Amino acid sequence: MKKTIFLCMLLALSAGALFAQSCCVKNGSDWQVLAMSSDFKSSHLAPEPFTYENQRGSMIQFKTLDGQDGNAYYLPSDSPTHKVLVIFHEWWGLNDYIKREAARWQERLGNVDIYAIDLYDGAVASSPDSASRLASNLDPKRAESIVRGALSKIGRDMQIATLGWCMGGAWSFTASVLAGNQAVGCVMFYGFPEKDDKRIAKLQTDVLYMGLERQVH
């Protein structure tokens, strides 16, 4: 019953949410090809300069399965909880826009731990060209190792929901698959839905796929 309530809250709030940046994604090699497309790059404006002040969370490190360190922006709940939301950034990286969104989601959901995962190992893009380089050069094995390390850091007794935008939408799906029976909800904001039947069959939670209708700067 508690899992159902957490899932319903996440999906209901997702249905009305607006976000700060935009792009569209595919998985794996298809996404990497798309990220290098000149037409795709030219369709994106560079994010406006933004500094998120009064941050409630902090950057943390955790061990990844390839023996390296991973990074995440972590917002702890006010009191002990078994509910966790894992957030995945767009092709721009884990910038201050995403940190602000993490805080907004905690305000919406209440007493929930939030982890905004850094798939770029500290790099952040400031232009479509730099975002294209980071996204197209992202090693899927390294990214999956980061996700697995984050899930290990979170622990086995937690209910895990995932959420991501654009490129991060694909990783939201992947993280929910990797979370197994801990997964209680997956939200993919725009991008291309998963089509691999074998991957879909491993998923043990519901998925809300949101198409992009408008954007806010």
C-alpha cells in the first residue's frame, strides 16, 4: 500500500510539471548519433546563466562498480524514510537548474530522499556544442556503473522512483530496470520510449511517459 501511495503521488505531480530546458533522446548509439547532429544542436538554445542559491542539498560521492567514484546532488529527507527519488539530468549535465528541480520535487513529494545523479563525472555543458560532445562521448558502461553505484549507496531496503528529462529519461528507465523489485515508479519526460522487449520485460514498475509540449526558461 505504501508503494502504491508513493507511485500515485509521483505520477500525479509529474502530470502537471513544467521544466527549464529541452531536448529529445534515443537510447545508446542512436542517442549518440542524434547528439552529434548539427540540426539537433541548432535546435537548442544555450541555457541562460543561472546560480541556484540557498541550496538545501550537497554534492556527495559514492563508489561505482568500476572502482571509481560517482557524484550526486543529495537532498536528505527531514526524517527517516524508505522513499527515494533518483533524478537524471538532460544533455547539459548536472547543473544548477537540475539541482533546483531536485529541491522542487522534494517540496512536492514531502519526506523523500532525493539523489540527482551526475552521469558526466563533474562536467557541465554551457552550449549546444559542448552538450553534444558530452552526450555523444558518454560511455554507456561507465554511466551504468554510476547508476549501479548510486543504487548500492541508496541501499536494499528503499522504495525507489526514477525521473529524468531528455537523455535522462532514458536513464530513468534503465535505473528502474536495475532497481528490480525496489522500483516503485518511473517517469520519462519526453524523448523516445524504450522498444527493446527484453529490457521492458525486466521492468517491475509502471512508467509514465510525458511528451514535450512546452518549455519554460
